[in-house]
Amino acid sequence: MKRWLHVINSDSDGYFYPGDVRTIVARPNPDPTMIFHMWRIDSGADVSMFGSIYLSPTTFVMPDNDVQITALYTNRPATNFTLTVVSGSGSGTYSNGTVVSISADPAPGGTVFDRWTGSDSTYFGSIYASNTTFVMPYANAAITAAYVNTYSLTVNNGTGDGSYSNGCFVQISADPPPVDQYFASWYGAPDSRFGSITAPNTTFRMTNGPSVITATYMPGSTNSGSAPPAGSQTKTYAIVSVGTSRGQGRMVIVTGMRRKTWAQYALWSDYNGQIYFKSGEKFYGLVHSNSKLWFSGDPEFFERVTSADSTYGGSTNQCIFRKGFILGAPTNSMAYVTFASMLSKADLVLTGRTDITFNGTDLLINCPDSGWTNRTYALPGDVVIAVCTNASSRDVAVGGVLDGRVTIVSERDILITNHVTYASDPATNPASDDALGLIANRDVVVKPSCPNDLKLYAHIMATGNLTPSDDNDGSFGVENYGSGSPRGKLNLWGGIVQNKRGAVGTFSGDTLLTGYDKNYRYDTRFTENPPPEYPPLLDEISFDKWRDM
């Protein structure tokens, strides 16, 4: 009878007969500073079955039982390598692991520093900062400071003049109209390059050449109403119903009627994959997947769990479903939650790689492509921030302590680089009014720089709408979750909505091997008071109360 050989960090898995001699090979560690160290015996084997536990490849004699073993890694010995910095300073000879300060040369006329090239971005403090650090890899390295051309933008009858790179989104505003006139439209470029040609405060996307645009006005006044501020909450309505039956009349009013938002979900995925809900995990909000859900052990669910699939994977014998588990539920889709639809609601638009650090009611923002260098932005109230990509600078990184209500929307990825918490913790103060929404057009990624036992207070959406044809886009997950040492718990207070459910760690039974263990708590405040301008669900509504009039 064949037995199962499970080899972690290797492609040597398989079913084999007792006595079979197998060659097992450890995968190269994705971190070049790490090399194979030894084979760890997890279960079902002993040292005598190996050619050598300190060699890869080596041989393994299959016993008459299932086996699990793991390839372990260790740091390479320090070695000197050469770093060459082109168009900048920092060149020299350094041992691997050394943190080197590097600086780009001043940008030539008509250009602006774009990013560092020539090595993986994980070795840089930030590839988008002209003065940053570089961690010496286990090899010679040559890196280059790259620059891009800038082009002039002239805004007649308005603000926004400056020099910007191709693809940059620029915030433009029309001057107040003259007496007895009103703002009509923007003129001077194709309509598609404006967020809205009829909005006096909007965005303009630069092209690869100078642009001149003009705010135009018309005589008279306009009766068109103005839209509510971008940071305002979901609109609510009152409905009055009047009817008569058998001569008896009745009038009923329903108040507080509104669309539900995606923030009602503790966990939602279009495709769940074979990622398990496991023992010890607790979920306090709605859980849904358009695909099959998988269970192991005794996870506990305090709200309804639904799946559009007709079956489930694993076992639910020990699962605790406080409000039921429903199969064959209706599907829904995030396809309409586009970056363009959120961009139109933004109070602040930035372009290129952006680092945002929450510091109470202030945000410290670094976005070189938009001319923001460690600039302090005081929250005026509820705020929506949109971060657009250009040809080379992408993504927005977040961390810190937030005192306020903010939604951040990224045209590509959102990177978690540190703890993200609230000034008033809703875990201990249900009256907290702090709220953060993170909406990525592709992925939301926890970076290796994050501390162990990470705290992440936010409702998260990873839509995958940047490239709808790529089924792998649209995940919340941990970068390099399958390597390194256990990182403790990922303490999420909020919710996660994602196209494809991402992984945060690896496990053997109930034991965490790498990455994080999940500790997810749904922020129940978001059912009634989601982050600013959070995307609504198209087919679900709620109301506060009804009464006879």
C-alpha cells in the first residue's frame, strides 16, 4: 500500500511504496541571502531514512506510514560584493546584508527623478525616493537612478499650473465665475483627459507634451444642484406609502432607507480556493463566497455564512454556525467597483508611488511625482484619497494611527508597511468614530517590513479590476507568507472583500509554520456607518424603522 510523503518547501511530494528510495530536493529560498540548512522531521520518519539530513539533494527511504518533513534554511555567510550606483552616489564594496545609503544625482533640466532600477524593489527602502537605502544582496549589484521628462500644464482662469510627467493626474480648479456668470466647462483638450469637463473642481491627466486648458463661463445663472461632498455618508431616504383596502385607508412612512455597502461583509471572495477556515478562528460578520468554502476543526461564525456553490470542502462536523450556513446562495460581483467610479469622488488625487503615514488627524504624505515631499495634510473631515499610476510609479503604502475617517483608493496595489490602528480603539470604545477604507484596483499586500502580531484596522477591498482577465488579481495576502519564521497573529479589525482569497501563512494541523495566524474581528460599526463613499451593493437595502402616520 502506498504512503503519502509530504515535503514542505520542496516539489518532492507523492505517494510511494514502503522501501522506495526517493530523491528529495529543497526549493531555492526566494531570499538569496538564505541557503538550505537541513531537513526537519515533522512526523513519521527518523534520521536513518535519509542519505543525510544536511544535504539537498539527498535520498529518503519511504517507511510504511505517512511522512511529513520540512526543508529549513539559514543565512549565507557574509561575503563582500561590489555595488555600482549609476547617476548617483553610494558605490563601493559591501558585505551582503549591509544597509547602504544611496542618493540620485540632481535631475537634468526638464526631467524629474522617477525611480531606482536594476534590482528587486525589496532591497530598496523605496525605489521612488531619490535619497533612500539599499540592502546589499548576496551578489554584485548595479543600480541606476532613472528620470522621466516633464511637460508644462497651463491652466487659464484656474489653478493647477506646473510641470508634470506623462500620465500624472493633476488637481485643477476653476476661478470663481465673474458677476452674473456661471462655470460652463473646461476647454483645450479631449474630454477623456478630464475627470469631468463640467465640474469646476476636477482632475486632468497629463500627456507626453505641453497642455493649455481653460475654464469657460456663460452669462446667467444655473439651477443645477451641487453634489454632496465626496466625504459624505451614504444617502438615506424616507418613503411614504398610502393605500386603501375595503374602505380603510392607511399611511406608512419608512425612514432611514439606504443601500447597503460592501462594508457589511467580514469576509467575501469570488474565488475561495482551497484555503481553510480552521480551528480557533472566529468571524463576527457576514461571510460569503461565490465558490466552494473549506472547513477544518471548529471555527466559529457569529453571523450568516453563505456560498453560491452546492457543496463544501473538508468537514463541518465541529464548525459552529451561530446563524446558519447556506449553500446555493445568489452570487454578486465587484466588477462595477472601478477605479474610475471612485476617482470621481476623491477629495485629493495623487499620482505615482505614494507613502501615507497616519499621525492622528494629520497625514504625512510622500509622493514625489505629485510634488509632495513629506508634506503634512490636515484632515478637513471625511476624506477620499485616490492614487493614480503612471508609466513607472505605482502603489500606495500605508501605516500609522488614524484619528478621522478616510478611504484610500489605489489604481493598482495598496501596501501595508506597519501597524494601522485608530486613535480611539473600537475594540474598547464602541463610540469610536475613526474609520478607514482601503480599496485597491488590484491587490492589498502585507509587506515583509510589517512587525510580528500585526494590527490592521480597516475595511479592505481588493477588486482585481485592474486586469479583469487575470484571475490571480484581486487578493488580500502576505508577501512571502510561505517562508521564514512564524509571525504571530494578524489582528484585523474590519473586514476583507477580495476577488481571490489570498493566503497569510502556512500550517501543519493547528501549528503555524510561516506567516501569520488569523485573528479577524468584524467592525460592526460599518454596517450602519461605513468609511467615506464606500461602494454600495446594487441589490440590497436597509432601513431604520417604519411607523403609521
